[in-house]
Amino acid sequence: MYKINEVFETIQGEASFTGVPSIFLRLQGCPVGCSWCDTKQTWDLNTEYLVSLDKTVEKKADSELWTEATSEQIVTLFQDKEYLAKHVVITGGEPCMYDLVPLCELLHEAGFSTQIETSGTFEIKVPKETWVTVSPKINMRGGYKVLTSAMKRADEIKHPVAMQKHVDELEALFTETGVTPKLVYLQPISQKAKATKLAIDTCMKKNWRLSVQVHKYIGIN
Ligand SMILES: C[S@@+](CC[C@H](N)C(=O)[O-])C[C@H]1O[C@@H](n2cnc3c(N)ncnc32)[C@H](O)[C@@H]1O
Ligand SMILES: Nc1nc2[nH]cc(C(=O)O)c2c(=O)[nH]1
Ligand code: SF4
Ligand SMILES: [Mg+2]
């Protein structure tokens, strides 16, 4: 069973798949504790907020309500909703707290491509076809460490930045893990002007890429 906070269809607003119509599956639960996390409603698994599947599909507003479903129920839901998107983004919360192999395999059999968004602090369990976006979380409150195996598996790195310290921490992680990623995106934290300038200047200097959370600029989910 997967614990689910919400399901919705939208345009992927971040990194390499920006602009791709996607079904988002947001799983519940995350202990990493990023102070600037934009989905804090996914952190806890409070049984008081356990509801039926229909209450977590296309929520009108962010909430701590969550439900449980099997891989089969999730694929059936996507088919019943007649979503047009063929790309599924599994995010959270921290999706790698779950074994995502059965779910991704079933989605692939049903004709979907899959992508995960992860902090890299839990072992990544996905099929080899799944696109893995690692957004490494360094020195966050929960005390979790980024796994070298996650850095190696990453198809892209997407790092939220607001201060030079965040860029320095990322480069130290590359050195520490011995991984030089193929694709590195910097993502300004919360559309702040200073953070955006830092991301642009650093991308120009390092030949990295900019990811600006397009959905937040155009006011979609
Ligand atoms: C909410 S997280 C969920 C998936 C996973 N826990 C992770 O951190 O990758 C999805 C993406 O949003 C990014 N993110 C979260 N809050 C943000 C913020 N305020 N500004 C920019 N990016 C943010 C994360 O770094 C991650 O890349
Ligand atoms: N449009 C859109 N794109 C996204 N890319 C990553 C998201 C996430 O919350 O993981 C996200 C999201 O919440 N909305
Ligand atoms: S790891 Fe992801 S979901 Fe968890 S607190 Fe950090 S940004 Fe939020
Ligand atoms: Mg988001």
C-alpha cells in the first residue's frame, strides 16, 4: 500500500521535463525537515487525517488529508480519470520511503513513463527506465545524509538555492561522493529575487541549468 496525499494532472514545472503534461502522485510522509519545504502538509502520517481515495484526488487546496492505495488501484484510478498525460511524476513527501518498483513496473506496462523526485536520503528503489531527479538535502533538521548510491543513480540533480552556502554545499557533496553529475539544475528557493540572481549567475559560471518552478509563475498546481 502507498500512502497518498494527492493526485493531479498538470504541466511538469521543474528541470528537464519542464513543459511535459504529467500526472503527479504525491506520497505522504517525509522526515527530512527542510525549513523552506513547499509541501509541509505531506510530512506527517496522522491517522486522524486518513480519508478515502476520492478526497485526495484533485484537492482544491493543500491539506494533510491522505489515503492508502495499491499499485493496481493507482493505475486503475489514472485510467478511470481518463488523464491524457502519459508521464507520471512520483513526488511527496519523500517517495523513496517506499519501494516504488511494483508501482513503476505496473505503470510502464500500462503505457506510462515514470519520474521520481527525491531527496536522495533513502535507498532508491525504481526500475532502470524510471527518470530519477535527486534534489540532495544537505544539513537539514532531520539529520539525514545523502546516499552516494542516490547520487550515482540520479539522471539529474536539482538543487534549491537561496545563498552561496547552498552552492558550496552542493560542490562539497560532489567531492565527497566522487560523483560528477551529467545534469545539474539550480532552483531558486521560493521565487526570491536574490535567490534567482544567485542561481542565474552560478549557472552561467558553471555551465549548469536554471529551473524556476514555472507552475508557480503561471499560477497552476
Ligand atoms: C517537495 S519536494 C518532494 C520530493 C522530495 N522530498 C525532494 O525533496 O526531492 C519536490 C521538489 O521541490 C523542491 N522544493 C521544495 N520546496 C521548495 C521551495 N520552497 N523552493 C524551491 N524548490 C523547492 C525540492 O527540493 C524538490 O526538488
Ligand atoms: N507543476 C508542478 N511541477 C512540479 N515539479 C515538481 C513538483 C513537486 O512538488 O515535486 C511539482 C509540482 O508540485 N507542480
Ligand atoms: S525532502 Fe522534500 S518533502 Fe521532505 S522536507 Fe525536504 S523538500 Fe520537503
Ligand atoms: Mg511542488
